[in-house]
Amino acid sequence: MRAAKFIFFAGIFLAAVSPGEAVEKGQSGLGFFGSSHIPLFKFGEWYSVSPKVGLNYNYMVTPSTIAEIEYHYSNMSGGDLDMRTFTWSIDDQDYKSANVSQSMRFHSVMASAQVHTREVGSGGMVPYVTGGLGIYGFSNEISGLIYPGQTGKTLDQNLKLDPYKDEWPALTFSVGGGVTFAGSERILIDIRCRYNMMLGELRPLEDWGLRKAFPIQAIDLSAGIKYFW
């Protein structure tokens, strides 16, 4: 919601200061966007819908095609390991790791192309398809889980698994579509839906009901503004 308000008011400002020239082939532009990052399948068992924000550089290859390089950041929401239980095999009782810490962040770069059905800014909403390739650098950190493989008569809740971090760059493919329309003569409003497949994994935590997520898959619902010069 905050990102959407920021984009709205920034669009008003840019429209007020934008000079009266149309976007043409060969022009460059800068943009920013806010997204809802929606985890899919096994990734959706780990985290929930989260905000994502980013910046992009744009180049008008033809009147209907835009090349785009974007950077984005996301801090995932909804990790619920502190609420999940494991069953200790000795007494068949369920236990929570109340002091668990869990977080996942993305810092990523994507290069893509947007191919429109007609000239960009030619009037009304102009649909497009998009595809891209990039690197999603992610970090998934877990600590504070009680060690479930203990033996003995009493569970030692201070005996923890070693903290770990799944962290590496993952090759990512994206496909999707959207619409652009002119906010003013140098401003494009961009609304899109995009599917992302990341060739990285989250290791399983089967005692807590979390399966390995590979590949990591998500959908983005995004709105953004692009200013050309």
C-alpha cells in the first residue's frame, strides 16, 4: 500500500515537470516499481505474499519494444517456524521452538524485453508480453531450532540445531505480460504480472513439515512509472 501511494504521488510530480516531447526510438528512461511477491508451491509453504520494490533502466529499441534492466529487493514475510511443532520420537509429544529466528531476502538483477502490440504511447492501454533472464541473489537464514534427534528421557530445549544460511545467486527465468499507458508525454505507467522460476533451493526441514523448495517459484503483481528523456 505504501509503495502504491508513493508511485501515485511521484507520477503526479513527474507529470507536472515533464517537458512536452513524445517518447521515441533510441530514448532512455529510468523507472521504479512496487510489487506483491507471491510465493508458489513449496516456496509458498515457507513464506507468504511479500512486498518487493525496485528500480529499472529502460531503452526504446523500437517504437513498440523496450529493453529493461532492473534491480529489486524483497524481504519475505510470513515465516512461521516459531509456530510450527515437531514430534519428539521418545515421548510422541509436540514441541515448539519458540525462540527461532527466520528471514529471507532477495537482491536481484534482471534483463528483459517488453514487446508491445503497437507503438508505445500511441493512445490508451497498450498490451505487451515480456520475458527475461537474471540472477536472484537470496539469503535464507534459520537459527534457534530445537534439535529433534535427541535421546534420553527428557527433551533438552536448550540443545539447538546449528544455525544455517542458504545463500547463493540463482539463475532465474521470467515470463509474463502487462499494459503500458502514457501518464504524460514522457512518462509511461506500467502494470504487469510476471512468473519467476529461480534455480535455487531451500533445504528441507521435514520435522517441521517444510519440504525442499526447488526450483523457487513466485509471481509478481507490479505497478511502476518510467520517465524518459
